Amino acid sequence: MQNKFLYSKITKNLFTISFFSIFFFIGSQIYTDYGFYIDEKFHRANGFYWLNYISTFFGHEKLIEISKLKFDEIQGFTLPSIQEWNLYSIIFDLPAAYFELALDLKTPREFYEMRHFLVFLIFFIGSICFYKILINRFKNYIVCIFGLILFILTPRLFGDSFWNNKDIIFLSFYVFSIFFYFKLIDKSSFLNILFFSMFAALTTSIRIAGIFLPVTYIFFFLVDKLSKRNDIKVNSLIFHLFLYFLILFICSPFLWSNFISGFLSSLNLEMTWSGKVLFLGNYYPSDKLPYYYLLFWIVVSTPIAHLVLFGIGFFYYFKRLIFRYFNVSNNVIYNDLWRSKSEKKDFLIWINLIFFVCLLSLMNINLYNSWRLAYFLNIFIIYFSTYFIYLFFLKFKKKVKIFISIFLISTVFLIYRNILYHPYQSLYFNFLIPSSVKNNLDVDYTGLSGYHFLNNISEMNKNEYPINIAVGSWYPLWRMVELLDENKKIKIKVLGNDNKESADFIYSNRIYDVDKRFYKKYDIPKEFKKLEDFKIDNTIIYEVYKKVK
């Protein structure tokens, strides 16, 4: 019996190692396939700005000189003062700037591909921690592998994990924080408080939403006291808050001069961006989007299997929670809401999900375009999807093989959909959404298609020189030219929006800063005819127009 158990454990470990090895190998082979988004140069500059600032603070002369030279070389942005730069996190940009120096990278494409690999590496580690979270809670190996598959193969997460150095980094650090939060629930030790406090602080330094992590810890402490239990001691709470704010201060240089004003400024950044958003054919100010905007985007861009599993899992959990609430005892509130550490973990995930969905949907917080700022909600969506799989395995043991078969078929289909969208998984829509809906939304807002377009147009017109290209949308295509090979770069000339008549081609990723129905700013001149609609799954990614001579 003992040998059988040992054999089973070794088999599971080997399979898990093989699974992650294959995932890492695939990622390391395809990370250069993805496009480059419009803020890449901005965040590279941000990294060198803060590297210079910290080097100056500590008097590191060599780094001061090199980082200043690198910073000055980055053209294309009018960089504001340090008081305004303090609105951006250094957690990714600063190490990326240092690695660029340490690896002695020379070309723009090398700079950004290194950053893309670094994003993938952090997401890869985050995936391991997410698997550990599931194992910690559900204990069932097959259930947790299924949850991990759902997490990794979520197309928008998979695609963004190769370039998105903001939303994916925040999601990954939120996973790290939840991982140590679960360990802290299991055992309130010095190390667990230290690691949870550290990652909660790092997460908050990336996005102010991370502050909800210590808020939930305070909430659990208060429930503890109301129920006259002592799971969280006062000194543990004080120690956590001390470490949290100390680490937040240390890893946020913009807080060094004035912690309170710097912290409030970072909060202000999350709330005040304004712009136009195309939603179902109409243009809305980003702070006046319909209350259902977030939920709509989650539904249209999440795989159907995820939605079904999450919907059932969330329903079962919420039903149990309501039952507990109405049967709560006056003296044992804690014991009725969660009767075990596992149930407390479920409640932690639930309260995170409910809080952020309500906050983002009802308080007119700027979501920019799609729901990429809220991609970290996928943590909770996949968790409750796994929760249902776990319940199914418990309650319907005789039908587990049927469920496994259906799940594996669904996984094959999901892999196919990821391949279909490659390398635009970031722009994924599930298969039930008609093209009439997809093409009345902002799709390629981050401009991932620009680099691919320039490569394609250069290949299609090998003998032409120069190739004059205008832009029929709100997109800085010229930023992508420096990423091309030298033989292509010298052929391409990107013209301004007011000089379309001189162009040979017009590119449009269909993103506009005005209501195109009423403003003629981006109208295509009559002498141009549409050459191509670049589509994936009937979703228009970009359009190309050619001058008729």
C-alpha cells in the first residue's frame, strides 16, 4: 500500500514537472511572435528614469551615467517631472532596465523582446503559484490540474503573458499574494506574515487595488473579535501593517520624499484618465461607461467552458454562503460563515471578486478599453470554476470519467482556438459572439498589429522604395518602425494623419479618439480603395487601403 502511494506521488510529480516544462518550452519558443504595444517605449523610459533616480540617491556614479545616457536616447515622449512620474510602478520597469544593461542589449527589438520574455517568466511563476493555491485548497490532483489548464489556456491571459507588463504583472503578483495569504490562514507564523506583507505591498505598488489585500486581513481580524475567537492576534495584525507599509515605502521611490501625497497621487492615477471608448457602436467617455460594461466584456472574451464552470461554481458557493448567513448564531459568527480554513479561503476569494466587480462596475472607474485593467479577476473566475469541478468529483463520483472526457475535448477545442488566434490571443472572443458585435468594439487598442503590418507591407512590396504609409486611426505607427530589420526600416516612411493624400497605403487599427460618425478626421480619401481586412475568426484586427493610380 505504501509503495503504491509512493508510486502515485512520484507519477504526479513527474507529470506536473513535465506539464510546466512543456509550458515553459512553448513560451520560450513563441514569445518573439507577438507584436509590440504603444506604451513599450514609455515604460522602458520609465525604468531608466527610476534607475537613474535610485542610482543618484545611493551615489552609484557608473549607473548614474549609463542610465542617464539610456534615458536621453529614448525619443518620442516629452517626459514630465518626477512629481508626475511617481504615478507609475517600478516593479517591472526598473529590473527590466537593469537587465537591458547587464545583458548589453543593442537594438530596440532586443530591448522589447527581453521585456516580453520577462513578462512571460513572471506569469509562468505565477501559474506555478496558482497551481499551488489550488492544491492548498482542494487537495485533489486531477481537479487542480484541470484548474491550471483553465488558467493557462484562457486566451487573453495567454496572449497578454507575452507582452503586457502592466496587467499581467499585477495579476501575477496578486497570485503571489493570495498564495502566501492561504499559507497565513493555515499557520500564522513570522515567515508567512512577512511574505504575505511583502507581496501585498509589491502588488499595491503596481496598482492601488492591491490595498484590498491588507483590508481583507483587517476584516478577518474584526470578525475574529466579534465572534470571540483569536485566530488573528493583535500583534500579528500590527506586525503585518508595519511590514506592509514599510515594504510599500521601500519599493516605491516616489513615496520617499512624501509618503502621503505620493500615495494619494497613485490613487489619483487610477481614477482620472479620460478618453473615448467604442462600445456596441457608440462612443462613451471612459468614466461614463454603462454599468454592465465590465460584465459584458468578461462574457464575450472568456471561453464558454470557463463561463459555465464559473457560473455553476459561484452559484453553489453563494447558495451555501446565504444559507450560512441566515442560520448564523449570535455568538459564533465566525464558525457559521466558515467552519474550516478551507471555507475561509473560499470566502476570501469570494469577497475579493464581489468587491472588485462592484467597484469597477458601479463607480465609473476608467476601464480604458475591454477589461484588461481587470484581468486579475480571472484568478477568482478560475478558482470558482475549479470549485465546481471539485464539488462534481465529490458528489458524482460515478460520472467523473464522463466529466473528464468532456473536459479533455473542451481543452482540445480551447487549444485550437488559441492556435487560431495566434499571435493575437489578446484580442480573443468566444465562438458564440457574432462578428456584428465584435466589430463594434475597440479591438486592437494597444496596437499589437502595427509591427506585423509593417513587416507584411514591406514583404509585399519588396521592390518599392520608399513605401509611404499614412495612418487612418489614432495610433502612433511610427513607433514601430525602429523595430524593423534595417533593410525594411529604410523602405518605410510613416506620414502624419493630415498627409494621407501623399501616401501609398493607409493603415487603420480602427481605434479613434473622436466619434468617427461625426468627425471626418480619419476619413479615407476617395482615391484609396480597401486592399485588405486582416481578420481572425471574423474579427477585424486592422484595415489596409491602397491608392488607386
